[in-house]
Amino acid sequence: MELVAQKKMAARIMNCGVSRVWIDPARLGDVAQAITAADVRRLVADGVMSKVPEKGVSKGRYRKMAQQKKKGRRKGKGSRKGNLGTRFDRKHAWINRVRAQRKLAKEMLAANRIDKPTYKNIYRKIKGGYFRSRAHLLGYVEETKK
């Protein structure tokens, strides 16, 4: 039984697509006799024709992947987009490096491995970006001691 016209009218009335119109299989005869929009409206009100709920997108797979990424998985070379400066910006790399070097300089001063003038000199060099890392700073201190 072709009910294309009735389905189109029902879709327009219920404000949805034709594919979402559901017709009660037991009342197909009543639907076939409905030829005006008023008839279709009455059938919709009676529950003979209704809207099929929209299908949603499950977030289950996304949540599982997010959980794995939180653990540090799925971050290999093939998953990366953007260069290193995009993924870990230079500013924060600088901040971490400088904080580590300043902490080391303070520890060396407290342990009397360096004196106050040397500490001041090293502190200025850290600020100027002279040292690449803590290891470089330690090497510099050993060199200047001799």
C-alpha cells in the first residue's frame, strides 16, 4: 500500500523528515483514507502516525579513547598533528627550564658549593638563557671552580 502522500503530509505537520514518520501497521486502512491535511492531523493526534525518535551518536567509544589518552596511551608518532612547538610551546619549556636551574642554584648556595658572588653571576646567566639545562649549569660550575 503506497502511502507516500500521507507520509509527506505527516512529515510536514510533525516537522520532521519522511523517513521518521511511523504508521501503525494495524491502522493502514485509516491512513489510506486520509486525503486531507486535517485528516492526517487527526491521525497524528490519535497516535496512528507518530515521529520516530532521532538516533543519537554514542559517546562510549570517545570516552574509552579519552581514558586511554589520560593514561598516556595513543600518543605515538602516528597520532601527532602539529610540530613540537605546537604540542608543547616554547614558553612553558623555558619556564620549566629556568625554574629548575634557579632551584639548583639556590640549593648549591645553601650547600656552600658556590659563594654569593658566583650565585649572582649564575642567576643573571640563567635569566639570559645562557644554560641549556641543569647539567649544563653543573658543568659550568665545575669549570669555573678550577
